[in-house]
Amino acid sequence: MARELDSLHEQSQFRSLTIPAGVNLCSNDYLGLAADPRLKQAVIEAVSRVSAVGSTGSRLLSGNSAEWEQAESAFAEFAGTEAALYFGSGYAANVGLLGCLLKRGDIVFSDSLNHASLVDGMRLSGATKVVCPHCDLQFLERALREHAGTNGSKMIVTESVFSAEGDVAPIDGLLRLAKEFGAALVVDEAHATGVCGPHGRGIAAEHNFQRELLAVVHTCGKALASSGAFVCGGSTLKTYLVNRARTFIFSTAMPPYLAGQIRAATALARESNSQRAHLQEISASLREMLAARGFNCGASTTHIVPVMLGTNELALKVASELQRNGFAVKAIRPPTVPVGTARIRLSLTSRITHQEICGLVAAIDEACASVPRIPSASTVHA
Ligand SMILES: Cc1ncc(COP(=O)(O)O)c(C=O)c1O
């Protein structure tokens, strides 16, 4: 362990736990609901409504409750799908979903920037994985064509808003290819839930595609300021997961009051149009101000704005300088992103003001005074 930790230090790959301080730019609380007094009150009421604060077992044993069943029906209505099944985390949802839907002999086409939870689910399944360059529809089409004659099911897996890059997957193109080649499409909306689409219902809902996908994953730990995730899809999918998803079956259910928190957070998110508009506005200003100073923000079009820096050392140095200046910013390094594209990632929330954005840009400019800028085209959809 010590040798491996030393080697992480040598490669500027060492990670440690810190408590964020200052303007928080590494938070997924996109709508600012985590500290919203209305949500806190809803939690208090949910706790006082339930007869027990522990779930007492797996959902298939003693852990099922009316609260979770109602939360799933309400969320399916929000997501625009026939059914939804709740998992204790987004990680568990993706691992459980892909781990049981795919099997050895199947082929899964995965975007190169997909989240580790999707990657781990695919690995666990034993399916053959084809990693597609980020958002490259031409590559995907060639790969699907190449594997068209093979046995086994085909599946395309993508995030909708990519956490590493802040760009949006070409869902319409992915769905067109999925239909043409008889593949299923699974979309992880973790960073879009509550933020994108009509009333925050996600990118798939923006296109009204949600019922054409095999599964849409909405997480509750980010804009919904709660925890867990819903896998949304048809009722057969839900029944299949209840019978086959190991992270659902072999895990204690979350406490029933959390179902109340999630329902209240979803209702608040639905009505948060002004927060969504503010988030879009400050994100666009941030990108514009950074671009005007020669920074490369990759392909970001959303509330997640990377600033490409290249090496791990540089990303760490800039992040720590910004932290010293009162901005909680994290360096994102390989393996989360491809080697050579280490960056700082700015995750905006609706609580951040225009003034704070201006202060942040000035601080980034100062921290990078002697840093050569990376031309934009070199990392966009590399
Ligand atoms: C795209 C994506 N999917 C899934 C997850 C996992 O969700 P959770 O944090 O609820 O485990 C994350 C978390 O960061 C994520 O970014």
C-alpha cells in the first residue's frame, strides 16, 4: 500500500479528503436545494410521518414500504416513463442495471467519457465493450456496422450531460443509430436531472425520447439534494431488475423518510425555473469570459465548465491557488479524464452570483498568468 501511495504522489495522482471552503465550485447541488429551508422542513415532516426510521431490510424482505412505492410512481410520472425503481445510489443503479441486462456474448458501445459506475457495470457483466471516442457518431456507426452480423444483444450506453466535459450527448443521433442497428439505448441523466429539459426532467424528456430508451437513470444526490437513483423505463424492465439486479436485491433499502425527501425535492426542482435560468446565464457568462481570456473550456454548453490545463501538476497547482483565494475548485485528472487533459472543473450552482463568477475568472487568470493556453480545438471531442 505504501509503495503504491508513493507512486501516486510521484505521478501527482494522490487524492485526499478535504472539506470545501469558500465559493463552492465542486458541488452537484445545482439548484441550491441542499440548504433550502423548504426541503429541510419536508425532511422533518417525512421523519415524523413514518413509523420507523430504519427500513429493516432489503426491499424483497422487510424493507419495502408504501413510501418507496409511492416515490417510484411519482418519479416515473416526473421522468415520463411507465415505471421507476429506486436504488440506494447512482453507482449501485448503474452497476446493478448494466450488470444484469448485459451478459457474456453481448456487445456494449460505451462513450469514452462515461462515468466509472457505468464502466464498472459493463465490466461486471462480462459483455464485450467497444469504447467509442467521445460523442463520435461516425465511429459508433462504423462499430455497429462491423458487429451487425454477430450474435448477442447490442447496447449503447451514454451520459446525457457529461460530468467530465459539461457537454451534451447527441441523443437524437444515438437513438437513430440504435434503431437502425437494433441496439438498446441506456442514458444516465445524473447531471441533467432537475437541471435540463422541461421542468428539469432531463435531456431525454427534452426530445420526448424517454419511452424509446431501454432505461434512463436519474440520480437524486445532485440537483435533488438527496441520495440514491431511479432507473426509469418500462414495467418489464422494473420487474426484471427486482429479480435480477444484485445491487437492488442484496442491499438494505434506504429509510422510508428519504422517499419523502426525494418526493419533496423533485416537486421543488420541477418548479425551479428561475434557478435553472440563472444557472444557464452564469454558465454562459463564465464560458464567454474564460474564452475571451484564451482558456479552453472544451465542448461545455452546460453548468459544468472545465478549464483544460494538460498536466496533472498544473491542474493541481491552479486548483490549490484558487482554493487559497476562496474558491473551492478541484483538479480532475486521469483516469477520470484522458491522459494529458487534466483540468479544473467548475460545477456551478444556482446560488452562485454574477459577482462571484467575475471574481472567479479574475482568480483563474491570475493563477494561470504564466501558463500557456491550450487551443480549443485540440480537446473538443478528442
Ligand atoms: C454520470 C454519473 N452517474 C452516476 C453517478 C453516481 O451517482 P451517485 O453519486 O448517486 O452514486 C455519478 C456520480 O458522480 C455520475 O456523475
